[in-house]
Amino acid sequence: MKKLLILILLNFSFICTAQKQDVQQSIETFFIGFHQKDSIKMKSVCSDLIILQSISEGVKGNKLTSESVNKFYKSITSIPADLKFEEKILSYTIQIDGSMAHVWAPYEFYLNDKLSHSGVNTFTLFKEKEVWKIIYLIDTRRK
């Protein structure tokens, strides 16, 4: 009986770890597309109903902004070729409940190898046809 219980717990742990890896893979695919300015790759892991928001923090106060998904994809694909940019994800904290996942991911954003700003991305994902799709993305931005 003890061995069966241990086997069940190990199997459950394996399933949870695999789910978290799938969620993280969707986010990593999003950032691969982001860095390659490839909206098709980004769209492959984003819901058509995705909500995009940012919280800017500065000396004049905090500001919440929303962005349309079409404007977002267009802004990424129109980044000049000579502008080097990189968003470095520092860690992932992933929570899953059934077909919903939430990810907390601190980051640093670099323009031409110089730190531009930092903050936290939070993603909410929905498991749609065995693919984890980003349905909500909000980030903080501070200099």
C-alpha cells in the first residue's frame, strides 16, 4: 500500500512538472517570436482575445495603459533592424488550476545592450486544444 501511494504521488508530481514546463514553453515561444519580430510565432501562443496592459511607474505617479493586440503586433514587426532589444526573463513562478495558469516573471529590458527598464510580467494562460494560450498579459515598467 505504501509503495502504491508513493507511486501515485510521484506520478502526480511528474504531471504537475510537465504542465508547468508546457506553460513556460508557451511563454518562451512568445519571447522567441518577440525577439525575432515574428508576429506569427507570437500569435501561435496567444489567444485572439488577449488583453494587453502595462503599469508605468515614475516620479509623476503610476499610469495604467491598455494596448490593442493588432497595434502591439504591428509595433513589434516594425521595430527598425538596427535597434537591438532584449527582454531577459529572470525567473518563472507558475501556478496551475485545471485549464488556467498564472505566471509571475520578473524581467529586465535592454535597448542596444543598455538597461532601459525592469519590472514584472504576469501572464494568464488558458489551455486550448492542448496548447497553453496567453489570454492576459500585464507588466510593470520602472526606470
